[in-house]
Amino acid sequence: MVLFVSCHSTDKEQAQNDEPSYDFLFEQIEQQQEQKKQDYINTMEKKSIVFEQIGDCDEDDFDSLAETKHPLINTSEIKDSSLFVEFKFLDSCCQEFFGDYKIKNDTLVFKFEAVGSTACDCYCWYTYKLRIEHIANAFSDFEVVYW
């Protein structure tokens, strides 16, 4: 009795089997975003940064500035070694924002970004309150930057 066993695989089939699936890639991106979000949360807690949304996302009244992502400052105060700012900005709905700051010369620069969430198909104005207290380095001015 003679038995022949054969296995046939083309290079193309092998290459397809070696490529990661879209689900796997999406999962990796999701995990990276969750890690980035957790890193921001840890940094913000460590630096006593309170960055919270005020009210719901407002879908009205954005025709005049529909192309801007520059934050519009509503109120601000620098007092002792603390910064208090309320501002709004336009972006797609359904997002979460996190940020961190650095002191450049005598200016506190707070940069924030959307992290870990999927944007919806609508746009709205977000209003946020930023409070940073007991800042170690001296500063006399501030910037809020969306990146």
C-alpha cells in the first residue's frame, strides 16, 4: 500500500494568512487609545488638573465659526499659583477630551485632544472648565490649544 500526502499553498495564500485581520488591528488601536486615555487621567490627577465638560454638547449656533477648532475663552483668571478658565470649541459630537500643560517662558500652555472615543456624524460646541491649582512654576499668561 502506498499513501501520498500533499499540501499545496501558494505564496499569495501564505501572505494573506500572515496579515493581521482588520478586527485585530482595530482592537490594537482601541487598546492604544485606552492606554493613552489612562495615561492622561493619571497625569491630570498627579498635576491636579480639573478638566470637565459643562452641560451637554450644543448643536446650535455654529454657522459663524463652523471651520474653527480654536478654543474661544469665555472667562479666565490667574490667581496666585492657579489658573481658572472656561472656554468652548467646536468639534464632532460624542468625543472625550483630555489634556496636559507645560510652562514655556512665563506662559502656561494647556494642550488637549480627543482620546479614546469615536466621533459621531454631527458637530457641536463643547464648553469646558479648566482648573489647575498649586502650579509649581511661575507664569503670568496662558494659552489653551486644541491639537
